[in-house]
Amino acid sequence: MTPPETSAVDTEVVVVGAGYAGLSTAWRLADAGIDVVVLEAADRVGGRVLSQLRPSGVRVDHGGQWIGPSQRHFHALADRFGCRTFPTWETGRHTEIRADGTRVDYAGGAPDTGPGIAEYERVTALLDDLARTVDLQQPWSTPKFAEFDARSAEDFFRAQTDDEDALQRLALAIQGLWCAEPREISFFHVLFYLASGGGYEQLMETRGCAQDARFCDGADAVAHALAESLGGRVRLGEPVLSLRQSAHGVEAHTGRTLVRARRAVVAVPPAAVGHIAFDPALPAGRQGWIRHTPMGRVAKVHAVYEEPFWRPAGRSGIATLYGDSPVGVVFDNSPEDASHGVLVAFVYGDRLDRWSARADTERRRAVLDALSAVAGPRAARPVDYVEKIWPRTGRTIGGYECFVTPGGWTRHGRDGWRQPSGLVHWAGTETASVWNGYIDGAISSGERAAAEVIGALAAVAHPG
């Protein structure tokens, strides 16, 4: 029986999660004339995309922030709602700080020469060759699927080279893309992800690639516009505690609201699905998939300065760091008008585990030391400093996305990846075939889930 304090809402479809996947699902359903309610646990929309206006007047992106030219779903929505972008700053010399402390300034995607570079480039070219064999719609149909999935990325890398410098470069690539370590991730998932995004260079580089541009008003501007267009259909502060299926439809309970619907779309990361009690229990394939798809571990740290002082010195602010530094990658995240200078530092995987356990002052000192090594001594004196440690963030449990552990695709991919569970459909960037793991993938996953629901409702209304 529904508790007296619980209100009841009837709708055609209930969507769980108001990130880009959930919002795009709801938007497509509403556009098709289908009544929909979106339930979001947090007090905001956007999910793993979160922008914040700092006291300095600078807006920083704590989560996903970039858009690339081939991310057509994201571009379509940005154009639809008039959300402007500007090119990511990459002018000037980039910096590499090697494990022995050597600093190398270079132009282009990577240094031309250096320890491990030749082997690194050989192995990444092989990755691209193998990624071209991946079937993005039915990944289990890929040649050598089970063989690749049984291995970790580290297993594959070490079978290809014993050059430790090349292995360090490959490890940083894995950390940067999945916020995980090479030993943790299925080698097949690496290939699937590369194929999904268009190849290694497309994922790693800036101009014309995945990190091409940023949003003038923050990367969640499109999410806010979507939510506004949906009006009262989006209900914040409503965590779904249970989801029950019956012959009559689905019931989603939040503690203060009972939503009755014909179908449900769950648009939260696999790692967050565990917060929901399902009745009946989810199929074994879906449960297994969730166990094999942990969330990555990352922190984004922004240091704000009165100006981007590294630019007149001919530096881009882009850097990669090896060795003992907690920071793996640095970008110039200054606003379009350069009214302030902003450097963003990424802390990944094992580095995040060690760094996040330190005291606040020690964490700050370690990051500013790294930024000083990249941009000079002025980097040690920001006017604002803010950390976003994603594994500490509510129901998201990490970032940027979930990755698949060895054996996960083979054992549970066919039934667990995005196959509907009765009346429950699945969205989220992890379910996308193209730009999996990115905002664009989240949007396309919502459109796919909406199409599934529309088809299912039509089939019931007009059998045969």
C-alpha cells in the first residue's frame, strides 16, 4: 500500500536519471506525443556534466566539457538551443615531464623523439588496425572477440613490447580515456571504444578531434535547455529507490512519489543501478554486466589565475606528466575572453587513490607543484582553487564512465549491455555504439531508448 505521504503520478513512460541520456530520452518521447516523467536523485540536471560559476566569476566544468566535430548528436542539440562553443586553446608549445623529471617542450600531437615513442606509436597503430575489425552494433560478432576480451589491456601491451617507457605512455592513455589502469580493463573494450570514437588520434587529440571545442556557458548548458523545454516533467531530488514490474506496467518509488507508467527507461551508469531495488530482480545477464562495469576514478582540479600568463611565454598549457606526480594531464581551461587564466589538472586511477587519501593542504600542494612544473612558478599562486573528486560524488560513484573488466563482454555483453529487461529499457553513454563514453554517446543512447519505447508502445496498441 502506498504510504499516506506519498503522492501518485500516472504517466506513459518514467525515465530514471536527468543526465544527457535521460533528458534526450524524455525529449524524444515528448516530441512524439508520449507523456513522460523524469526522476532525478540530485538537485540538478546534467549527471556527469557539471558546470559551476566560481567566486572569481569564472565558470568551470567539473565533468565532461568538450565537443568534437563528428559528435553530430551533441552538435544538433547545441545548435537547436543556441549553445555557443569556442575552440579549445592549444596555441604554443606543449609540455611533457618525464619520469626522471626531464622537461620537454614540443609542438604537435606528441614529441617527435624520446624514450618509448617509437614503440608507443607502433602499438597504437596496431590498436587502430584491430579496432577497425570491431562490430559496433553486435560487438560479440567481432573476430577474436572472446580472445581479446579474456585479456587485459596490460596483458596485450606487455605481449607487444618490453619497452617500459612505451608502456608508461600507453598506461597514461588508458588512464586518460577510462580513468582506470591497464590491468583493470578488457582489451576488447579498448578496441570497441576506439572504434566507437573513430580511432586513437580522434580520441586523444584536440583540433578536429574529441577535445576540439568547449561551451561558452559550460557543457551542461544544453542539459539545462533540454530540461527547461521539458518543463514540469523533470522532478529533481527524487531518487528512485525501487522499480517494480507487473502485468499492468511499472511502478517507480522515490520515497515521496509513486510514478505508475507503462514502460521505464533507466538512464544512469551501471555502477549506480545498484541503488535501485528491482522487483522482479534483474535478469542474470544484466546483473553480471553491472558487476563487470565499474566506474573509473578521476578528479578534476581547476586553478584560476588573474590571467593566462603562460600564453605570452609561448606555452599552450597542455601537458602530460609521468613519474610520481599525481597529475597525469593538464589543459588550458581559460574562458573564451581570457579574462582569467585557468589550468585544469586531471588525476586518474591509482594516482587518484593515493592523492585523494592525503590531507587537503597536501593535495593542493601536490597539484600546484605539478602546475608550476608545467607553467612556471606563478602557477603556485592561484586566486581560486577547486577540486572535484568524482568517486566521492553521490550516486555517480566515479567518472567519466564505466569500463568493462576482462571477460565482461564475453559473459554478459549480449544479454546485459543494452537488452531491455522486460518493461525496463536502458540508456546511458555506456550503451552507445558511437562515441561510447562521451556526451554525444549519452544523447544517441537516449534517442535509441526512446525509439525502443515508441516501438514497444505501438506494438501493444496495434498488434501485428
